[in-house]
Amino acid sequence: MMTASTARAEDGYDLWLRYAPLGAATAAETRIRELVSPDDTPVQTATRRELQRGLRALSGIAPARADRVNRDGALLVGTPASSPLIAGLDLDLEGLGEEGYRIRSAVVGGHATTVVAANSDVGALYGSFHLLRLLQTGQPLEDLDIREAPRLALRVLNHWDDLDRYVERGYSGQSIWDWHRLPGWLDPRYTDYARANASIGINGAVLNNVNANAEVLTPMYLEKVAAIAGVLRSYGMKVYLSARFSAPMEIGGLATADPLDAGVQRWWRAKADEVYALIPDFGGFLVKANSEGQPGPQDYGRSHADGANMLADALAPHGGVVMWRAFVYSDEEPVDRAKQAYNEFVPLDGRFRDNVLVQVKNGPIDFQPREPFHPLFGGMPKTPLMMEFQITKEYLGFSTHLAYKGPLYEEVLDADTHVRGPGSTVARVIDGALDGHALTGIAGVANIGSDRNWSGSHFDQANWYAFGRLAWNPELSSRDIAVEWTRMTFANDPAVVEPVVGMMMASREAVVDYTGALGLHHVMDRGHHYGPGPWVEGGPRADWTSVYFHRADANGIGFDRTRRGSDAVSQYAPPVAEIFDDVTRTPEKFLLWFHHVPWGHTMRNGRSLWDELVLRYDRGVNAVRDMRATWAGLDGRIDPERHAQVAAFLAIQQAEAQWWRDASIAYFQSISGLPLPAGVAPQAHTLEHYKALEFPHAPGDTQ
Ligand code: GCW
């Protein structure tokens, strides 16, 4: 059946801000008749415009604009400073900080009114987006009494975007930053990007790749950066840049980048002054140093703290921060790669300046479909630790596979580090509650590009959305977020919401199953990381191969990280370490992450490990087949353009899941020498066939 909304052509550009018309009954019940909101600052203007746009589209009728409340059904927005009416209400706005807000049903001037009140314009903007979300998701506007404030201070996207618009690990077109035409041409996309981010509370963006080019710090580029900052500012967003540690040599003509060299320190101070003269609210620098070939303080025998502090001192007079990445592993170090960041950084705890955050990936290896939480969370109590999640799906099927990462984020945030007893969750480490840090943050490696639908696929928009919502409140449920997103992105109809949310919630586990379950990791093909490659060995470094990580041999499989092995388990607090050290207590989802076990190891369900692994591959493929069938059943309930693309991508995913399954089984069977469990179909081709496949132009191949 075609309804009015499914008849609209949709290409995904509007994201979750489609403001699709509400049904007549809902529109009549929730209609805002009058809008009273200030319009004196850029943020106020942005807020008012968004409300007008949203309210008009949702209800079909534009609200009247007024300076005071004249009728029932009014919406009053502002701060005590911007609105005498709000000041007169004497609302309790304490504890909301600069970004929080209240939404209240009240009687103003004798009229039923919805009030969005905050301490700052940005808070009122966030509150307005929240109100629009209530309307979009079909909530009643009665008896509202909402108090919201973000749990984390810095909620930023990391764009791995190069200045030539190549996006490292990007699967959605080119960089949205059109550097060549900047600053003269401000693509309207920048505004829509900022709107989308503000709607979920993201308040910062690192514009360029952590594998940084120093040129972004030259005057020509800083002018372009300032132009972007000008657009983002109206939506409460700050810009940050990735700083290349050797910039003083590359663009400053110095002979060294030694952080203890006075000339180098002067250079960075002058550079910071120059940046802030152009961008007074510049956020600061993100740095990847001494990692995967990037320059850093260790090139001069200095520590990560020396490097971070030197930059922190340059930024401090202006209020900027340094986000120093902990994603480091040495190319000589024979130590288990999973242990290296912890070994490097824990001794530096307490040695960083106040305006430094150490940014830690969610797990100790690298954004795999499943990893245990990084042991640095809880391991550096004196240092604010920032979470780094990947939103782009480097290891979860690029943009064609449907994999909702909300459950992955949730699993990590909810993980209990036990460092201060039970309840010491990763969420409470990063929100500062556990160790009393006020400077807190979270970063997501963006999946945004020049594709019309921004993220490469319609469902990948949900990962951007979920990241933002969890950045605001890391204790939200990923299912609730999926419901919200589905209602706004597709429809409020339960016949759409239930199946779509069901698909989303099962999707990440499906990817885990068909790429390698039970704690397997880093088994993808080399370089571009597209498709299976459990056979990958040799090359420049052992810890870039698959065999290093799965360690499969005739006897068994898995990386022994117990006390008898690499002892990575001891980097966790004792109650956690004991569990991970004990094969009978380790959650089976992490079995092969922490243990090398015989192929015949008995799983909790009584099956052998080998049989279970094979059945998991099948389970993953079957889950994709089910998603496809579910989606096919939604034909006619979703607009045809988006429905068709999702359907085509699911077909790709099914074929690739089968490929992952077949190739992986072929490889592991060549090692285990065991027969497939009864009833399991053999793989379609020989192992040699899968090993010979090459993808010379797959995204990520050339860089
Ligand atoms: O995930 C890996 C990627 C690299 C990336 C690196 C990092 C930006 O394969 O492309 O480089 O991690 O996070 O620094």
C-alpha cells in the first residue's frame, strides 16, 4: 500500500531530519501554533530556522512568530539572558551547564505553552532538536518535564580526510571538505552537516586525517579552516585539526621537531597564536605520534608526555586541548601488540598537562567486529581518557554490509573494568565520574563523505546517529536509539519499526559470526582489509598478518594471552584478569582472544570448538538471509529509492558473508583437518581459489 510519505522520492540526504509529515490526527494534537524565540545571535537564528523548518514540515502549517505568548500551543525558546519571558519563569536551570536544557509544559500568560530553556544559546538549540525529535517520533507534547545535560564534554567526529579529498577508510565518496574551493565557496552541505551533528549533540570535528599533512597548518589552509569554523560555530561545533608532529620542520624550516627544543616550542606557540587569531574558538590538536610510521617525540628520545605537553603549553593560553592518541605499537617490539599501548602509557599517568586527553581506541587491537575493552580504561586514573570508536566500517563490511554498531558501542561502554570495585564501567571512566575528571570526551571516526546519502548506505547513517546519542549519554540503550532513528529515518509505523529494529539489533552479531566468531580477530585481507584473509602471513611485520593473531595449528587455535602466554590478561584489574585467565570462565565471545585451545575443546553447549566455529559461520550467513527477507517484506512501506538500494546492498552482503564463511572454513579446515559437522554444506571453492582473489582497486588499497 502506498501512503503519502512513501510516495516521496527520498535519496537519504535529509538523514534523520526528514521531518516527514505527521498523520493528520497527530499533527492536530501536537501542533505548535506560535513560536516565541529570539533571533539576535547566529545560534539563535539557526535554532529558530530549524524550528520553523521542522514544525512546518511536520504539521503542514507554519507556526506564527511572536514576541510574547498569545495563544495556547505556543513554543517558547531561549535563555534567561535572551528571553525576558524565560527569565520570568524562574526555572531551575542549575546543573545543566552550558549545553544542557529543560523542556517543560507550562502556562505562560495564561496559555498552554511548551518551554525550551537553557543557560546558553547552544543549550536551547539542543533542546529544540530534542523537541523536534519528540514530534518526529510521535510522542505527545503533554506534561513534559525533561532535564538533559551531556555526560561528556567533548563529543567529536574524527575525519580521516586528506587535503586531496581522499578519505582513509572512507566508503562514502570523497571528503565533504572541498578544500580547493574554500574559503570562497561554502558548500551548503557544511550547514546540513552541522545541523545533523547539533541534532545529536556532537560539538566538535577534527577536519583532517590523523595521518596528517602539515600543510593544513599553513596560512592558506588555516583560512579555509576558519571558513568551515564559521559555519559550524552557529551550531555549537568547534573545529580541531590533526597536527603532524614534524610540522616545524616541514612547514617551519626548523632542523628538528624535538619537543624539548626551545625553537620548536616557540614555533608551536606562534602557530597556536596564529590559529587563534583566525579561529578564536579553535578546539585544539589531535595527534597520532610514533605510530605506524608517523613522526613523534620518540624520534628524539622523548616520551609521549613530552610531546603532548609541548603542544598543550602552546594551546593552553587560548583554552585549547590536545587529544593524544594511544594507538601505538612499535615495529621492533616482540611483545604482543595488544599489550603495547598499555605498557607505553601507564608509566606516563600523572605526567600530562591538564589540557591533555589521551584518546584510546575501544579495544586493544584495532576496531575489530568484537574486542574486549582496552585495558587502558581504568589503567590511567590521573589522566582524562577519551574513547575512540570507529563509525566507518573498516572491519565490518565497508558501506555495503548492514551492521548497526550501537550494540558494539554499548557493549564497550557498559563493560566493567572493576578498577574501583563492581560498577566501574568504561562509561564511568570516560565521563570522569570514577576519577573526578572535568575534562572528558569521546571521538568517532566519521563515516561521512560526498555521497548523496552522506554515509555510503542508508543504514550507516544509524552509526553516526548512535555515536552522537551515546556521546551525549553513554548509558543509553542501543535498542532505544535504533527505535528513535528508525522512526525518524523510515517511519513511525510499527510494521516498519519492529522489523527494522530487529534487523539492526541482530546485524553486528551476524558480522561477527560470518567473519570469525568466538574471539577471532584481524583475519581480513591485507592492506585494503576487504574480505577474508585468515591465511595472510609474511610481509613487513608479523602483527599485520592474520596468522599472528589466530595462531591456528594442527592442535588448536587462538592467541594465548593468559599468564602462561603473553600475559595481556594482567593488564586488567584482578577480578577481570582472573576471568580472562581462566578458560572455563572467559566469556565464549572472547575465547580465542585470550586462549589457545584444542580444536576439540568442549564448548558450554557441549559441541566441540571446531563444530561451533563452523556453525557460527553458517549462523552469520543465515542471519543475513533473514535480514534480506525481512527487508523484502517492507517493500511498499519504505520509499522505493531507499528500499531498492538497501535491498541491493543486502544482496551484496549475503554474497560476501557466504564468501567469508566459505573461505574461512576452507582455510581453517586445511589446518584442523577435521570434517564439517553433519548437515553443513561444504564450501563452494577450493582454498586456492579464495587465496588467489585480488582486489587491486578496493577502497583503501592505494594508500
Ligand atoms: O584502523 C587502522 C587503519 C589505518 C589508521 C590506523 C589509525 C589512520 O587501518 O588506516 O590510520 O588504524 O587508527 O591510526
